[in-house]
Amino acid sequence: MIEIRFHGRGGQGAAVASSLIADAIFSEGRNVQSFPMFGVERRGAPVAAFIRVDDKPIRVKCEVEEPAYVLVMDPTLIEAVDVTSGVKPKGTIVVNSPREPAEIGLDEAFDVRTFDGTTLAVEHGLGTRTAPIVNTTMLGAFAKITGLVGIDALAASIKKYFPRDRDGKNAKAARAAFEASRRG
Amino acid sequence: MREVVTGNHTVSHAARVARAQVVSAYPITPQTQVVEKISEFVADGIMDAKFIKVESEHSAMVACIGASAAGARAFTATSAQGLALMHEVLHWAANARLPVVLANINRAMGPPWTIWTDQIDSLSQRDTGWMQFYADSNQDIFDSILISFKVAEQVLLPAMVVLEAFFLSHTAEPVDFPEQEEADRFLPPRVATHTVDPEHPAAFGGLTGPDHYYELKYMEHNAMLEAEGVIKRAAREYGDITGRYYKMADPYACEDADTVLVVSGGIASTAKDAVDEARAAGKKLGSLKIWAFRPFPREAVRELLAGKKRVAVVDRNISFGQEGIFCTEVKASLYGRDGAPPVLGFIAGLGGRDVKVRDLLAIAEAAEKADCPEFNWYGAKP
């Protein structure tokens, strides 16, 4: 079983992103489970969301402690919460940042990867520089880096989750992020 | 059709597929999404139902009682303090023999203020005359609601389907939804008798003296006993349509087990992974999920637990000063029976404290120690 944790800030769409990618992975024939951090949410406060993926049915109904993959939607979260908590050695941590992985300040025991989702999201008209909507863009990068799901399945789930995005800005941004990222 | 859906939205879909005709509810975390989705279904014309907004849970249940008395299929959902506020009229619904179905999202009772899960809210309603089913997955939630309507309308008792806050309510996982025609075949429109009908005026629930009240309770008790057979038949019929067969007491690897964990709700699902892990290490562990709490599957519990070396009951609830409530029920079922195993009670997971595979393995291990106390607070901090 693969366990995944997303970190975001309340209102950034980390919980939506977790169910969206679970939906996409499920559409490719694997079993999934996704849930937000259990508790009260406040806009701007650190939040987390979780995903489980397995080829067998997933029976456990408890919290995720040791994720193999982590996605950090906002680099300022690294100072606020321990995004490496419970992460397995060599676990992959994908951070939304224009900086190089070595500049992020995370332990080098982890496979730290960066992707500038904010610039790409804003280029695609998803929010503004000060209030970017990065969740779909970062999902594109995360999908490519981890190899957990294909871009076509991801784009289909994005369209399902954002029916009012008639221009498909979210799916296009995710595709661009997917193409600009490197696997493994 | 299989879709990835949260427990809360599974409840909404079940009310839709069951063709509930009247839904009245008051929002409360963590149930709110149930009501939001149902109100969308009704507004979008996907669900042909009357959605009645009310000012409290007490009124929500009263609206369901009125609708059910008029012959409609009525549904509501709530949690914790909301269920407690309904308490008076929960008795009313059962005593009036109305087949209302309610989904309760288990949330611990305040104070201190809390939104996380335990079972005290629903178990406090044990003696209201409602049937109770504890779901262990989103699929179970959906299936239990359909089965509940079918059984409730036959035995004329209301039914409560119970799911844990967050561990089920906010967790999305694959759910297999039957085709509407399949669901309709299993659950045809309600055939109501003795309904409130202006064309045929009658009095309901009026003052009843000691001469008759006693016998009405006798009949209500018998209806609950009769429900056991009706549940088994309905579950079999549902299984024949969907391939999913529900059991009031559902054993997992129990047959040759030395130790059996008695579990309910989502913990029952986690317990299967614990059992597999224990088995892989050569330990004879099994689990028994209690799906139906009322009526309680006494016969099945006796048969399945007879001759075991020990039984550990995991209770996400407490009857203060006594023990876990499932534990008491299991003991009462086994009392005086040949081959009844020792029953050890473990409180765990109150107020949303996580119960993991390793916790269940630790409980099993503690139960296997010769000096294990009869009653335990698992993992309480000193």
C-alpha cells in the first residue's frame, strides 16, 4: 500500500486535490482512499490531506503516519509544520518552489524535488501572484515525478471536479506541469 | 457503477436511490455534507422528494414522523448533540411504529466541545426502540441504508445506520452503486397501512391506560425480535442482487481462532488487516464484526464465540462506571452458556483517538496475558 500526504493552507484546495488524484488513480484501475485532515479548517491555516493507493481493496480506517510521497503546495509551510514527519527514508517530497531542492532546507535523506507551480498557474490564469491557485498545476508535476497516475486520467478527473472551468485552464496547467517535470 | 465517494455523500446517494420522499434535517458537523448533497439532488430534480428545512433536530425528526405517519418514506441524518436533541421523539417514532430511517454520524458528546468520533451518541439511544446498524465502510453505509428501509417498513420499527465521523464520513473510497432498477426491485415503494388520511379520520397515539399500554410494549418487543429474521431475509435478497451478503454478526477468520476481537464500525474493517498480520506471524486471531446492534445477534454471537480461549471486545464507547456497551451485550449473550469464553473489555478510540492495526494487535496481545484485567482502558495516558 502506498500512502501519500498533501500539505496546503486552508482554501488552497489541498483536500480537493487529494480526492481528485484519488479519483484519477481509481480510474486507472487501482483502489484508493482519500481524506482531509480530521478537524476544523480555517482559511490560511496549515492543512493536510491523505491518499492511500493499493492493488487490493483498502480496509484500514485510520490515519496515515508514514507517507512515501509528500506534496507541499506552499513553501512557507516548511517553516510552519514538519512536512517530513513520518516520511520513509528516501521518500519523495515535492515542493512548490522556484528554488533548487538543495535550497529548500529539508533533510537530504529525503528525495526532495521542486517545481515552480505558482508561476505556471498564474501564466494559465489560475489566480494571481499573491493568491495563486496551484493545486491542479502541482498535481500535474506530482503525477509525473511520482509516476502514480497518467496525465490523461488526471486531466479527466480535473474536468470532472471543475465543471465550471469551461476553458479547461486547470487541465491545461496540469498538462504543462506534467510535461515540464521529470519522472523519478 | 463504482465511484469514489465520501461516507457523507454515500449517505446522500443512498437516500436518493432508496427514493426517500421526505427528507428533513438540520446541519451539524460532521453530518452537514449529507444534507447539502440531498438538498442539491432535490433542487436539481435528481431526487423526487420534499426537502423540509427546520430549526432544530427535534423538529427534523418531528417532520419525519409526520411524513411517515402519512405514508411517506422519510429520512434524516444527524450527529451527537443533534441526535441527543432528537431523543424524545426517537421514542415517539418507534412507539408510533413508524419506519423512519436515520443516518447518524458518530460524534463524541460535549463538553469539552468536540467534533471527532465515538459511539456514545448512538448507543445512548439503545432503548428507544430503533434498530441500529454499524457500518464499517462506505459501501456498508450505502447497503445498510437500503436494507434498513426494507426491514423497517416490514416490521414497522425505525432504523438508524451509524458511521464514524471522519474515518468514514469524510473518507472517500470506491462505492458500488446498484442500477436504480435493481434498487427498485429490492426496495419497492412503501405500502403503508394505518396512515393519517383526511378522508378517513382516525386518532393516533392518544391517551392509553394501563389496560392497553403494556401489551403495546409487548408487541413492540416482538417486532424487534421478529426483525432478526426479516434482516436475514432482506440481507440474503440484497446479496443475491449485489453479491454482497451482510451478516448481523460477521466473522473473519474466527473458525480456528484462539482469540477473537469483537469490533464494530470502521474498526471492524481495520481489524481484518490486524487479523491477517497476526495470522502471518502464526497467531490464531480472528475478528467478529457486530453489524446489527439492535436487534442484537445473540444466537450468532453464542455460536461463533463458543469454545474460544478468549474474547476481547473493543468498545469506542463507555457506560461510565460499568464498561464498554458492546462488551455488556456480548457478556449478556454468553451468560450461562456452555463453552462461553472469558470476555475482556477494552475501551479505545474515544473522541476520535486513532485506532490502528498495531493498536488492535496490542489489544489482542494484552488479552492473551494470563493476568489481563477484565476491563481495560487501552492506551490511556497516565
